Amino acid sequence: IDGTYNVLSNLTSYGNTGIGFEILGDFTTASALTSYANTSYGIYFNTASRSIMRESAVFSNSATSQIRADISDYNRYVNNTINKGGTDGVYVGSASQGSIFRNNIITNMTDDGIEDDNAYTGADDTIYTYNYFFGNGRNIEDSTGANVSLDLGSISSADPDYYPNDSGTADADSTTTALEDDLQGWT
């Protein structure tokens, strides 16, 4: 997706040979994206500054990171779920300053939940608040390879008990792929 002021909403990228979504251009809003089983990054912010990614699910893509940001300044990543695949949940490149990560769930990465190599301005100005980390090799790594302590409101605790992949059936003894309640007896 190239250009400025783009809006991406309710899109799915599955099983592509390459990147799920590549965003080139500033001021993009990416909402409710699902990106999985692609052979590269799930979502790649490539020279895409002042963009927002929110309420998206990114998992089981094959590249080293599920989400990657290169030369992408002042982006916000809010209310996303990032799980499994590659080694890092999020990779922030050295020329990407001022990112904000808030209220994300980042789980089951073999290396880092977030690898923050931001050293562009000579100061670490990435903000991580109210994120949930579980089962990662480490939660946050800075540009020197050191662990970063969890910031305000972030936790690393018990298994969140969610299932990132649906079984595809309504119950274990059925091959039905949809639920139907003719009486609408649910509350």
C-alpha cells in the first residue's frame, strides 16, 4: 500500500509468498487487519511515519518478525495481538524513532516480544505501556542487546488462555463449521 493518508480496515492476508501487508507512505491507519501464514513479515511499515496500527491480529508468519518498522517515525501500535512465528513479535529498526506501543498482547516469540533497535536520535524514545507479554524468550530488547524493564502498566505473567487458531468446527464431535441457534436462547 503506497501513498499518504491511506485507510486499511478489516482486511486479511493469508498464505502469501512474501509480506502480508507492506505499508509505504505516511499517515496510514491500519485497523482490524489479520495477517498470518505469509512467508515474510505479517505487516511491514517501510518508510511509513505517523501511522497507526490498531486492533489487528498478526501471527504465524515466517520472517524473523511479525511486525517490522524501518525508517518509520512516530507510529502508534495499539490493541494488537501478536503471536508466534519468526523470532521477534515486533522489530523497530534503527532509523525509526518515537514509536508508541500501548495495550498490545505479544506472546510466544522465540527471541523477543519487541526488539527495539531504535538508536537514530541517540536516545531510546520508544514508549511501551500497558502491554501484556507471555512466553517470549525475553519481552523487550534494546539496540545494545540488553533487556528492557517493563514500563508503566505492562505485565508478563500467566498464560492468557486464548487460542490464536480456531479449530474450524463447532464442537469436537462434529464437522459443522458454523453455529446455529434457532431459538436464540443465548444470553
